Amino acid sequence: MNINEQEMKDWSTGWYCIRAKPRQEMVASATLSTLDTVEVFLPRTQRARKAKPEPPKPLFPGYFFARFDPIEHLRNVHYARGVAYIVRRKGIPVHVSPQVMIELRLLSPDGILEIPDQPHKIGDQIRVISGLFKGDQGLVTKLIPARERVRVLFEILGRPTEVEIDEHEVDFPSAHPIGTG
């Protein structure tokens, strides 16, 4: 087998990692989904919450996967709306192992992996996501499970102040599979 035959074999239909433009994973994956013979997989995470759910976020921010034949679709994929580039090594698109893709699909068959909140505990560093203190960060000082509320220590006007807040207004740490909160 000569070098050209080996290069052609390397450039066969398979799964490839695609780098999206900043916060454009959904746009890029939707654009590529419109191409014939191109399959797209964008694994996302969603926090399991009792209150209103947050929109799903990419499991691998900035990246997603596409299955295509680079000989046929390289330009279409590379120049698709929202795509920054196809991940390459020495100019050749890098195959993603079929086993990796099988494992990812087993984790999230519908593409969305639910991330459970960790059990709330005193001492958690939290961020308020709605209400009067939205955007503020504080420390949990007391759990009030019967009323689904928490007492949080904030610094207000340079003084430590405890405030009781509905736990649905607070972003607790989560058990993200790749270690981000």
C-alpha cells in the first residue's frame, strides 16, 4: 500500500471532532444536520432541578461530533455556519474512535445527560440565580428543608449578613461528569 492509498484510507467516513465558534455549538450542529449523509452528535448536560429547568449546555464546550466522508463533505463542514474548524493532526482530520462515540451515546441516548445536584450542605459556596440577590455569591450557613429554603451569608455594605432564600433561587454545586460546576 503506497502513501496515497493510506492517506485515502485515513480519510474515510467516520466520526470527527468539530470545533464550533464561541457559543455556536447549536447553530453549527443544526447547520450540519441539514447536509445529506452527515450525522451530528452534540452531547449536552442539563441539571436535574425541581424548579424551572435550565437550558442544556454542551458537555464539551466549543466541540461536537460529526460523522461524514471528508472527501465528499470537507469543504461543506469546514465552512458551515458556526463551525470554526475540523480538529486535525498534520492537516488530516482526526478520527474519533467508534468506541468513544458508543460510550457517549450510552451515557446520553437522546444527547442530554442529566446532572444531579449534589446534596446541599452547610459551607457550600453558592451563586444566586434569581430574585433580589441575583448574581451574588455567598456561603450556606443553615438548611431549612421543611420550607425548601437556605440561609446564606452575604457581605452587604461591607458587613457579613445572613439572608434566608428559597433554594430554587440558588445555584448549588453539581456533580458534572467532567468536573465543572
